[in-house]
Amino acid sequence: MARTAGEGRFSDFVDGEALARVRGEGGLHSRLPTAAYTDDGFLALEYRRWLARTWLYVGRGHEIPEPGDVMPVPGHPFFLVRNKRGEVRAFQNACRHRGHALVDGPCRGLRLFTCPYHAWSYDLDGRLLGTPHFGGHKVHEVAGFDRADHGLKPVRCETWHDWIFLNIDGEAGPLADFVAPMAERLGDVDFGKLSHYLTIDAGALGLNWKLAMENNMEPYHVPVVHRSTAAGQPLSAHQAFVERPVMGCTVDIPGSAYTNEARGGGTLEALDMSSRFILRSPNFFLTSYAPDTIVDSLILPDSRDPRRCYLQNAWYTTSGRRPSEDEIRQWDQLEREVLEEDLRVMRMVAKGLECAAVDDGGVLSPVWESCIAAFYGELVDAMAES
């Protein structure tokens, strides 16, 4: 988890004038001051006041399909495991003896967790099974020590379709209530037919997670940054929307379709279909491409480093149709180009934060970046003192 020392108060990082700018009290909204993207203390406060109290999207069920399949949560001291009943569970990644991490990467088909340090073992539900030689040579029991009290520490975990969420403090409302606004906004999508077919992993990025989230949702940059790769989605076809706690933008291209069949076997050369780019704050982001594709963008903060986050996108169909290998190849090629264009500008924004000139948060377009203003409104409402 994020550090607790010196985390301060929200007003230590965002004074009254800056807060007024973020809230748009002078007319136009701004982003937060630079410390919100670079300071350890702000990151700790962000977790304590916001991210630990809500549902954080952290992974996908299809990546751990069988009992004993295990996956660490990037940037967090947790891991996910599917137990023998087929449930996904989450635990803190530490042996209860001396704290040795139990999971160092994805695993398949584990029957139990055995600590490499002193061989303490736990089952897939976190129960402590063995404490070899704990009381002496061939003496495995110690008076007054109850194994039932020393199992792995669980983290509240629930799934919605293929998507896995954690509530770190354990006090959030039901996940169903959390995702309901997203489900309502995508009411025409049959999530019961989700079928995964492609993942593109950008790995660790040297920038704050909020910068990646901003770029994902606003359409203002599209005709500049994606001049060729989104040539079929002109700025005039975009519209930002805010329905807190969901926000983002839509693209309306009448009669658009991307499937090979609809194109008569043609090539996917640029994004040219109706689309919806929707965030359910803080980090559950879905893109809907007409007629039957959903893409999730997993943007995860690093809980220890405000200048690092993790980005991975996964593609699904929602019609029961399996894309052809040629269609998957075309999506992969095009979206890698789009991703590289986005990464280039996000890195340069992170570099620009080194300049004092942007510590006032800049200024947001009231037309194209109202979704960003709403995202920071969610943050401010969660974190600012009364």
C-alpha cells in the first residue's frame, strides 16, 4: 500500500485558490497542482481517502481460469487466486511468519502456497496448514499458537463478468451498485456473451495514473495525435459527456461497422466506427466499438510510486461471434499504433510537469474536456476536507 508517513492533508497539496480552479469557480476548470502527480504524500492520501475506500479494478478472470491459478496485482502488495470452488479470492502477499512474499509472478495449478523462506504453507483459501519445525526439530506445534489465527490476510474481492475488483478497506457498498451506472450507460451490450480475443500490455509507465486516465477519455487530442489511425473519427463526430460517477465521450459515425464481413473482407486501416469511451471512476474504463466489441483499459496506479502506473487493454466480442485470425491481426496492428501515439504524448505531459508554469493546473476545454473536470470532481469530493 501507499506510504503513510508524512501524507498530510489535502489542503497541504491543493490550497484554496487551486481548489477553486479545479472546481471551476472562476468559469473554466483546471487540473490539480503538480504535486498530485508526483508527490508520495499525495499518493498516500489518495489511497487513504479515495482509492482504498471504493472498488478498484485490478484484473481479469480469464487470466486465472482454473483452481490454483494465481496472479499478482501490479503495483500493489496483493495477489489474486482462483480457489477449488472456482471463486476468485485476493490476499495480502506476505507469509504470516516473517513476511516473505509468497507470489512473485503468475502461476498455474498451485495446490497450496509454500513460503520459500521457512516452508510455512497455506491452502487456496489462505488457511495456514503447516509450520514445519516451528517448535524445534520435528516439532511443528507451539503451545498457545493457533494456526487458525494466522492465515493469509484477505482483501475484499468481487467480480463482475470477467472483471475483478478489490475494496482495500472492506467498507465499500456492494460491487453491483458500483458498476450499475456503467451497466446502465451500456444497456444495449450483452455482457453475458463476453468472449476475450486480444490483450495488449504496455506494462509499467513512468507517469502518474491520472495522466493516463485523462488521455483515455478526452477527444480533443484525437485529430492531432491520431491523425491517421483515427482518420474515420473526426472531432465533429465526438461529444464529451458527464453523468457522474461515469464520464467520457462518444463518437457517432452513422452506418459504421468494422467486421470483415461488413467490410466485404476489407482492411481495418483506421478507427472509423461509432464508439463510446466510458470511465466509471476511479479506474474502470470500457470502450464500446460498434457493432460488437468491448475493450477494457486497465489503468492501475502504483501504490508506492506516484510516477508509475500500469496499462493493459483487453478486447472482447459481445455477440458470440469469434473474430477471424486476420481480423484479430488487424486490430492488434492498428491498436498498437494508437497506443504508441498515446504513450508518446502522455510521456511528454509527464515531462512537462517539471515546469513550474503548469503548477496552476492549466485550463480545460469546457466542451471537449468536461469529462476530465468531472473526474477531478470525483477526486476532490472524496479527498477534500469539509
